[in-house]
Amino acid sequence: MAIEKRPFGRTGHDSTAVIFGAAALARVDQAVADRVLDLLLEYGVNHIDTAARYGDSELRVGRWMDRHRQRFFLATKTGERDYAGARDGIARSLERLRTDHVDLIQLHALYHPDEWERALSPGGALEACVEARAQGRVRFIGVTGHGWTVAAMHRRSLERFDFDSILLPWNWFAAQHATYAPDFERTVRLAEQRKTAVQTIKGVARGPWAAGATKDRSTWYQPLEAMDDIRPAVHWLLSRRGIFLLSAGDVGILPLVLKAASEPVVPPAAEIMAALSARTGLASIFGL
């Protein structure tokens, strides 16, 4: 069963509600990556999100683009903060991705105030993104970030520049956070007014890795792993219209997330989510 598609902001593209988070390909070989491609095609996933910082991810995705460029809305990111660095980084990403353009370039992990000011001021990375858009090398421009302050920072970003998309954490645990949840809602309301696409990450995050735990996943946090836990987490998030979920950065978790997303989405009751939290020990991965 194919995953539902939703309008990706004002871009005119209908993206699958689950976007493939290609951070999962950072440290795998091409044979593993190609098996992931088969899975994406099986579920009809049509949107890929990668980044220059994700190890070999752009190289792995680039091999797919030789045959499947038209199937995917292709997004990458630059972590550079100055114009020259971002300009050169975009050119390098296009080369690695084997394409003459990406659909979305995003300012990566932009939440520190000093870096934010540098990237969005004259001579900053945003200037290179705007130039690349004018040259046809990118179609749209977004901003991403992590941490409990990022929703408020994204609101500042939207007030400074008319970004086409934002990306930030959201899950049931975050929705209980006294300061982050109201910030998230205010930012999403502004994004909806602007018709800016809202992408979410950490939808199946469980918490930080426990001391002494075997870190057998490629995610930097401990993810949910059982289908009975992943399904309500995914359905809780996707039951909210207009937002997207990036899949977890681990190829072993991906099939479960896609399967859950392909099923009829039934909003889980608050009692079910509370039970999930108690059963798995949901916790903050960003500190207090």
C-alpha cells in the first residue's frame, strides 16, 4: 500500500508523508543503499532528504539519480555559513548527487544565534542559495535545526526570509514540553500562513543511549524499534495534516516506519501514547 502524498508547501509538489531521511546511508555501501532504493520504490516514496555532512549519503543517492532523477523531489543541505563556502558546497553536492539541480537546498542545523546572523546576513550562506536558485541549480530554499530553541529560531528565520520549508523535531514527548510545544505551534501557524512546508524529525526517537547500552543503530539517539511502538508514534505524527515525517537515520528501522505509514492512519488516543511513553521510557535527547 502506497504512502499518502501531501502538498509540500507552495512548491507544487505532492510529497509522500514520510520523506526518506538519507542520513541512514552515511556509512553503508552501495549494495545496501540499492536495497533501500528498492524499498522506497515499493512504498512509492518520492522525496529524499540528504546533506553534505551525511558521510557518503550524497554519493549513494547520486548513483540512484542516474536512473531515477525524475521520480524524486531531491533535497540536500549546506552547513556552511559564508557565501563562498556555501556556493562551493552546493556545487560539490550537485556533483556528488549526479544532477544539474536539486529541488531544495537547506541551511543545515541553523539554530545558534551567531551562526544564524552570519548565514542570513550579506555575504552569508543564504546569499549563495539565492544565487543558486536564480541560476537554476536549486528550486527552493529551506532551513533546518535541532534542539529545544529551534522552533523559536525558525520563526526568526521566517521573519527574515521567505523560506520554502522548515525542518525541526516533533514527537509525542516534544508535544509535552512546556516551552517547546507552544513555540512549535506558533512557528507552524506562521508556516501555514506563508504556505511553508513543515518537516519533522525524531518522530521515533526514544531517548539518549543509556550508559553501557549496545549502540547497534546508526542513529545518535536510541530509537524505538518494535513495530508496536513505532506504529503509534508514526500514526500520532501523521494524523496531523500538513506536516511531514523524515524517516529515522537507520536502514534497519526504515522498513517499519514505511510499513506503519502505509497503513490507514488512526490517531492514537492519549492513553495509548502515555502507555507508549511509560513502556519505552521516552526521554529528551536534547537535554532539559
